[in-house]
Amino acid sequence: MALYKKSFHAKPNADDETKPNASCDNCHDTHSFNAPPASVAKDAPERAAWRLSISQRCGESCHTDQLEAYTESVDGKESSEKKNAKAATCSDCLWSDPTDLGGNRIFHELVRT
């Protein structure tokens, strides 16, 4: 939660400053955090399925232009067409707040394969 509070997504929305740019439930299930826990092996099928869903989840409602560009990229084709969970996904290169490489590096490490 501390990482979220520092992120771009937690900042007030330009159109309605009473709301954040994105809240947790915009990307994650309300009742359970849908990322596999750190105890799940990096080569486990559930982690692979989760990694393969990251770009779609980010792009389907918010980052549509970026999803289109990613889908056409080498990594996007590896991920979407070949179902290669080791292909780079959005969060491998981008953090929710790119100016805070220290704090968000923890999230980045969790997501990386």
C-alpha cells in the first residue's frame, strides 16, 4: 500500500481531484490480491498465467494506446501469440512512478521472472 500511495496512480485525477488516477480495485480483485504470493515458484503455471495477463489488464481500460504498441512489439508477440511468460511485460520496464526507482523497485522485483 505504501508503494501505491507514492505512485502516479494514487495522485488526484485531473478530471476529478476527489478521485485517484486509479484505485486498487481498478486492476486487482476486490477480495483477493490477484498477484501470486512470493512463495509461488517463479516457474509455476499460476505465476506464468498472471505474468501473461499483466499487459492486457493494464491496457484494456486505461493504457489502450500502449497496449496496441506492446502487442505489435517483439515482447508483445512472444507474450500474446507464443504464451511466453518470460517475455518482458509492461511492469518489467515501467514502474507506476518512474521517478521513484528506489521504492517501486520492490514491486518491480516481485513482478520480474
